[in-house]
Amino acid sequence: MSSHGVPRASGPKPTAQGREKELQRIQEYRSLVATVNREIHQRHYTKELLGMTTRLLELNPEYYTIWNYRRLLLRSFFEGAISSTPDTSTNSTDHGTVQQYITDDLAFLLPLLRKFPKCYWIWNYRLWLLAEAARLLPSSLVYQLWQKELGLVGKMLTLDSRNFHGWGYRRQVVSALEELSVAMGSASASMTEHEFAYTTKMIESNLSNFSAWHRRSKLIPRLLSERNASHAERREFLDKELELVQRALWADPDSKDQSLWFYHQYLLSNFKPSSPHADVIIPNLSDADKLAYLQAQIEDLLEMLDGAETCKWIYQRLLEMSLMSKSLNDQWPVASSDLEIWVDKLLELDPLRKGRWQDLKKQILP
């Protein structure tokens, strides 16, 4: 078998002694599962039982039922801490006990995340812990926890910059920090500028970081709105973004990397009449200006095509921009013979989408 085209190396054949040890581990695992199930059903919510769930989850973090059992246990511990005195609103000891449970469990998750960075249940449980913190602890303490999470996810993305779980988690961390800042009366709650700069940093370290490009595209409308950018400022911003992605594309014109081409497509959506007004960088760009932008992009890609004749993305983008241009002034920006050559190249280079390119050929050629 292979994974993403890379053959998997077969491990050594198990020995009789190895099989015996494996069977013993399986038996111990099943015995532990049975014990945990029995204790939970009998509502014996103890720290010993919490330790058993820890051992199970270290062995198998995909066992989502055990994560739910752990939630039941911690909820029981939280309630015990809260009910320890009649008035918990001013009782720092109760807050400290709850905070300790939460921070201990957050620490327990760290080695699991390093070993299983794409396990949904670990990420979901971590968010649940922080939601419990928001429910039970003062805002100032919760804010500190979320700040630590931002540092943590930053380190994780440094190790694996394209982990989409990490990028999704970072969005939730930032959203929580912004909401808490507003609740605490901060005058500058938005982290948009900070996050936009972060995408720049991550892209500069790895041009193939699809998640960073995608995050950047989602931040741009909010960024420009918060800057209260003028038409001229928006135009300058678009020019810089086009230059950024063009430099990246020119670094390896024949690259099969899709992330750069998808971001380039996002920028070109500014020139489509059907693009949602709220998502475009320059909302009131004239048709003449759109045509000028498209012509400049077409010329750039034609130059890039020299030496990169096997890159299907160039032909596809040239055709897309030609269609955009025709929708603006009812004229093709290039000769029909060029359009036919580009479609034929797509039929050759991308046979899996043969039907799509044949339909496109009927659409653009008389």
C-alpha cells in the first residue's frame, strides 16, 4: 500500500514471542476498558478512575467514549469544588482548585497532541476544557489560559505549518481572545493585523502552506474594513498581493502546488461581476480597470508559460481570465487559436477532467 504516492515500508515479521506480548497488551487493554465502564456505570467518580482514563487515552486517543467519561469525571470534581463553600463568588480557593484541574488536564493533552496531532477528539476535548474555564473562572484567569493556547498553537504550527487542525484551532483561540478583550473593556480587541502578519511570516517560511494562504484570504476583507481603507489604499493593497503571489509562482512556474494558484484565483475574483461585494478588495473598480488588470495578468502568465509548458494551472488560469475579460466587454483578449491551444493542452495534461475541458471548448470556440 502507499500513502500520497509514497510506498509504505513493511515492518519485520512478528515473532512468536512478539505475538505473545501483543496478546498480553490487548488483554490488559480490554481489562482496563471493562473496569472503566463498570466504575462509570456505578458512578464511582474518583481520581483513581480519572487515572485509568488517562492510561486508556494514552493507548488509544480515538476512543471518544472515554473522552466523554473524562468530561463526566471533571464535571463531578468541579461541582465538588464549587459546593465546598456556600459562597464561591469570592472564594479564591475554589477558583484555584478548578483552575488546577483544568491546567493539569491541558498539560496531559500536550504529549498526546505531539504524538497524534490530527486526532479530532484531542482538539475537541481541549476546547471543552477551555469552555469549562470560561464557565467557572473569572475572565482574567480565562484570558491567561487562552493566551497560553495562542503560544502553544504557534509552536505546533512551527513544527507542522500545514496542520489544518492547528490552523482551525488558532482561529478559535483568536476569536476567544477577541471576545474576552471586549468583555474586559479593552479598547483594541481586534487581532486582525496580528494574524495577517502571522500569515505573512508562515508563507515566507513555506510558500506551499495552503492553510496560511486560505487564512490570509479570510482576513483581508476584515483587515481593510478595520483600516477604513480608501479606494487608493485598497488598490495599492491588491497590487502588493498580486505581486506577492506572482513572485511565489515565478519561483517555480512548473510547480504542481495548488495553494498558490488558489490564492491567485481568489485575487482574480475581484474582477468577476458575480463576486459578492463584501468579499472583494476593491468594491467599486471600473470595468476598464478590471480589463487592464486582467490583461496584465494574462501577459505575465504567457511569459511564465515559456519553460513551464507542462503546468496545467497556467492554461486553466489563462482560460479563466479570458472568460472574465469577455464577460466585461464581450471581446476575447487573445486570438481564438490561442484559446484552442490552451484547451487542447488541458485535455492532454488533465485527462481526468476531460469532460470539463471538452464542454469548455464548445463554450469558447465557434
